[in-house]
Amino acid sequence: MNLSPWAKGPLELIKHALEHLNDGGDTDRRIALIGFDNATEVCVDVFIRLPPKLRNNYEIKREDVTKHLRSFNSKIGFVEDYINEKAIETDLSINELLWYHTLRNELYHSGNGMVPELHVLEGARDNCLAVYSCIFSVDAFEMLGVNKEVKEQDMPFVSQNIEMEYLRTFIEFEKSLRKYVVKRKGPEKAKRGAFMHIREFGGELGFTPDLLNRLREANQMKNGIVHGDDEILIPDFNYETATDTLIEANELVNCKLES
């Protein structure tokens, strides 16, 4: 495959992370997680900085370039907006992407010797490759001979970070919702955002008006975290209450899945 020159640098970072994942030692696993996280960020950096002609004439206002490049959160927020605007079909989970980044920071800064579990590394890898595929218009999985992870295991609990636990619970809720949508409408319908599923299926899932309002607030806060947008973030947000709301909703979805 003839790749554009600007797509080759991020690909080399991905290959380097894959080598460490395949080697499988404790240190290799740590390096792999950091590597996939770095490669994801470089992919977005490169794409945003390209002249419009080199990104299929996709326009980004000059003032928005600075805003998008401000942080990891704002970069993946850009990816989410780009995917939605271009109506790209993808299994990429922006929420998982942010969760893996937060886990990477915990690993990088805590120095507690934590070794990422294999399914965490596979999830980070798959989301990294999905970002690459979306913004460079190639199938990175096929190009690198990587099979996507079957997402059946729960995200690991990280007790020292309440924001991570909130995002982990949101991801588990989102995964249950997608399973329900696949059951009801098929896999193609499941590739939309969580709140679109809530709006369409909330009634039949038994979500009360009060629960829907709490989920709306939970989704708003999640979007604020993902996009790094202080204007969306809710002041004095109660993460514990919101996490309980997500658990309550997830239980209702799982009851429907089991029936």
C-alpha cells in the first residue's frame, strides 16, 4: 500500500508499540500502552497540522487549530467531531480512548509497578488503529495484520481516581447499550453515540423521566471531559451519584438483554 508521507511517521510509532506488545514482558507491556497512547496523539497532531489540500480539503479554522491541539482531550474531541461530520463507520470508542489515556497517565506518573492486562493493551491498540484508519482513510488493521479484540471483559477498576471510575462505568453502560441495539436493530445501528441510543430506546428499556434527566447530565459531563471543554463541564459535579446512575441504567439494560 502506498501511504502518504505524513502517515508514515505515526505508523512507525504504532509498529514500535506492537513490537513491545508482542514481546509480552512486564516492561514491554508498559511501553506498549504508552506507545499506543503517544501514537494516537501524534496521528491527530499530524492530521490537524496538514494543509487542507492534504486532508481531502477538510477545512479547520485557524483559531480552531489551536483549540484542538490544546490537550489530549481536545484532540480526541476533534476526532469524534470529524467522524460524526464525515459519517465514518467505525468501532472506535472515544470514551475508551480517554480511559486508556488516563490509565496511561496513572501508570506513567505513579511508579507503582502496575502491569497493564492484555485485554487493556489490545483495547488501546484497537482504538489507536481505529483513529489512524479514520483520519488517514486506510484500514490499519488489515495493513498490519491485526485482528480486533472481542470486547467481552470489563474495564479494570482503578480506585484511586474517581474520574477514571466514572468513565469506566460509562464505558460498561455504553457497551451494554450497544449489545441491546445489536439485538434489536443489528450491528450497523450500534455504531452511534450512547445518548442517541438512550433517546431511541430509553422508553422500552424502562428509563423513567428522572433517570433520563440524570443520564443526560452524566452524558454532558462525559462530553466535557472527553472534549476538554470547560464550558460543558458541570460545576460541583457529583461523580459518585452519576456513577450510581449509570449502574442503575446498566442493570435495566442487562435485564432486557437477559429476558
